[in-house]
Amino acid sequence: MRRTLKCKLEVAPEDKQVLLDTFSTYASLCNYIAEIAFNNNIRKRYQLHHKVYHEARKKFKRNSQLTITAIWKVIETLKSNKRKTLPRFSPYSSIRLNYPRNFNFNYPDISFTTINGRFYAKIIGCYKKYLKELKQGNWKITESHLSYNKQTETFYFTLGLKAESHPISKGLNPIGVDLGIKRIAVTSTGKFFDNSKVLHTKHKYDYLRKCLQKKATKSAKRHLKKLARKIRLSQRDVNHNISKKLVNIAQNIPQSIIVFENLKYIRQNTKVRREQRQDHNRWSFRELQSFTGYKAEGIGIPIAFVNPRGTSHTCSKCGSVNVSRKGLKFFCHSCALQLDADFNASLNIASRYILETKADCQPANRNLQFQSYKPCNLLQGS
């Protein structure tokens, strides 16, 4: 089980240039190594080390540890997504650091290797939960990264943490979670998570974005980047809150398992109206699934994915497809079931997990009456 602790660094103005020079030199070193590895089709760390280590140190006159981490970074980049083109590292690409050779961490003090020797800084902001667990010995420090945000001119240190995974429960009580755009998530236990605030924020800035794109000036482009960052952080915050609440729901049900739809190709396989394309293309379902996944892993709750085909157009009570759906209203012509459409889909997702895995279990909503559900917005505390 791995986690990353992102820490903001306090750097004096006169010391910033040292770090920026280190970033630039490190990027040039990575580009030099990447070109050799790509041209010689080298994808193994020890082969690349014997090929470029001494030449790289002579050419760039850098210490051994930065050269070694550059080799590791290049190999990881080439292996990711099976790159068929030569990767290029920008002057602000992150610097990989190995513990304890490249850096020492003793909150709030931190020191790491630069081109001018050891650099000392202080941490002024980070997530305190992992720090507390780190002091208790629950986590071990692994490889980390030093990064720079050009827009805010801020340096960050991303601390890598590693610990043994918690034992995973059997998952006998599946909780189906239907994801959407207007409603971010609806669970088979009857919990509804609304997305109106995020959609309002996105739509509010759509007109402003159009005006700035028409201007196409340098100032307009800077403003566009700020807007994009603001919207992205707003959506990320909502996804973090909802994922935490989904895990809390599963934690209160013994031997539960959170079941999502596999929406990997949802954008290619579905057609939407023109006015819905923008919201559909920026739908952040994968981020919510990944946030829920690592939070659930931390307490031993499993995550599963099922085929999404037909979950919204099948009756969760009798299994009939002779149904009609208008907006959020679902009606089955076979058994006369009237239900919220998203809630019906979440029930089907939980049932499909049982059918696909042939598990001897029951949905976590087995004691819930269809007529008794009450939509609620947990983001507003209801």
C-alpha cells in the first residue's frame, strides 16, 4: 500500500535560483539519457546504468546520486504506456530523490541534494494525518519527488510512503454505486450525492472562457489557466468528500464491497446531445473511482467493477426490460415498479456483481424497502 504526502516548501527568495538551476540541469541530464536509451532500445535500469553513467557524469559534472535517479526516472518514463516516441523533459520536470541517500526528512526540516550540494528547507503545509502515522512507525519512506509550480512559483516536496496492506474482507455484501453527471453518485443503500454546485461553477465560467479564448492574448491565456485550475480543484475537492462518505457507508456494513460500473469506454460508446457534450467530456468519474479505491484499500474494503450495459434500462425487481424512463423517473410495465432511475441502476449494479461472480451473497440493501428510500444530499449534511 502506497501513499504520497505533498508538502509545500518554504524557500528564501535568494535560494530559489539554486533550485531552478537544479531543475534545468536535471532535465537536460534526463533528456541526454533518454535519447541514448531510446535509440538503443534499452528498457532495463542496470543496462542503461552501465551504458551512460560515466559519460553522463563527465558531460554534466553532476554528483552520482542525481545521475542515478535520472536514469531511474528515464526508465520509468519509457516503460509507462510503452512509449514509441522519444520523451522530452521540460526545465520544470520533477526531480526524483531516493531515501535516505538523496534527502533527509525530519518534520518540519528537510534537506536534499542539489547541484550546489545539500539544500536545507522547511515544510509549511502538508496533510497531518500521515505525518502522525509516520512518527508512530506505521509508514516507511520510499522514493520521493521535488516539483515546482510555475504558475504560483511554489516548490513542493512529494514524500513517498509505503506500508503493508490491510487484510481485505470477503465482500459478501455488495454496495452498488451508480455514477452520473447531475448526480455524482447514488448508492444501493439509498444515499444520493448531488453535483449541482460543481455544475453551476463550471457553467458560470463557460461564457468567460469563450470570451478569453476569442481574445487569445497572453493575459487571456494566463487567466484561462487560472480558471481551469480553479474548476479542477473544486471538482477534486467534491470527489474527495464523496469518496470518503462512500467508504464510511461501506465501513458500517460488515463484509461489504463497493461495486462500480466499468466506464472505461463510456465516451466512445455513447452518444449525447450537443448541449450535453461539454459536461460529458469533463465528467470526472475515474477520479472519483480512484479516490474511493485507495481510501477503501486503507481500511481493507474491496472494490469491484461490473459491465454497465443495461443497468439503467432493466427493472431491479423482476429483471424485465419492458420499462420506460423519463428523466429521473423509472417505471416497469411488467411489475408496475416505480422508482428513481439512478437508484434502480445502483440496485442492478449490486445484483450484477452477484451474478457475474456467482457469489453466495446478498446486496447490502436487502433490508431496504423500495418505497421507503429518501433522496438526500450528503454534501449538504442532510
